[in-house]
Amino acid sequence: NTASNVLDDYEEGTFTPTFVGDGGNPSITYDTAKTAGSYTKIGRLVTVMCRIRTDAASGGSGILSIAGLPFTNAQTSDANKNGNGVGAVSDWSSNTPLSLQMRVNTTKVALQYRTAIGGATTINSTSDLANGSDKNNIQFNLTYLTDA
């Protein structure tokens, strides 16, 4: 039946990514010329392309995430991971992110780093944001599932 192969849900758009903290959001000055996101959604599959760069950052607390992704992740538990991505990172103050992991049932993605070769993967905290002239710059692609 060819009707079951018809593309019935396709969407493209943009979004504005921001850094957030679980215990309190940091105060950030974004480089708006270099902070943007775009996405393509086909059925339940969402692919985002994102760059986020800061000129200054301070404060905040808890797990550091990038928020503002266009659709809520369908993941309902940590055991049911269905979204991750990798990207280029430069000028990061400490604990340079190596990978990303969608947060459960949110529009956020956490930045992760490895503590040592063979060591545990740890999620960055808001204290890992650079300040002053040390700009945080991250670019990534990420694919995840949504129920929307």
C-alpha cells in the first residue's frame, strides 16, 4: 500500500538556544550574531543544528543544559535514551563538553564530559561556564524523537 509511505508531517524552523541551570539560571550575555538554532522535523524524528556562544556568564546553579529546543523529547526515563549528539566546542573554561544527552521529557539537552579515559561521563554544572573574555562556543547536531 503506497498510502502508508506518504510523508504526512514535515516541518522546518528556527529556535533560540539558551543556557539554563536546574537550580537557577546563569546571567549570560550571548553573542547574538553567533547564537542560533534550526530544525527539521519529519514525522516524530527531529534533527536540530545549533550554535551557542557567550560573551560573559556568571551565577546559576545545578546541571547546565541548553534549552529552547523546538519539541519535547519523547524519552520518559533515563533507561529509554533516544537522543544524543556531538559537536565542536571551543574556548570552554573547564570540563569541555564531549557529548550531549537529551533530558527526560523536556526541550533541554545536557552537556557531558568524561572525567578520565575510561572514567565516568559527568554532566557539566553552571560553574563550568566561562567568564569575561573566555567565550563559551559550542556547535552541534542532535537527533531525537518527539510525540508531537
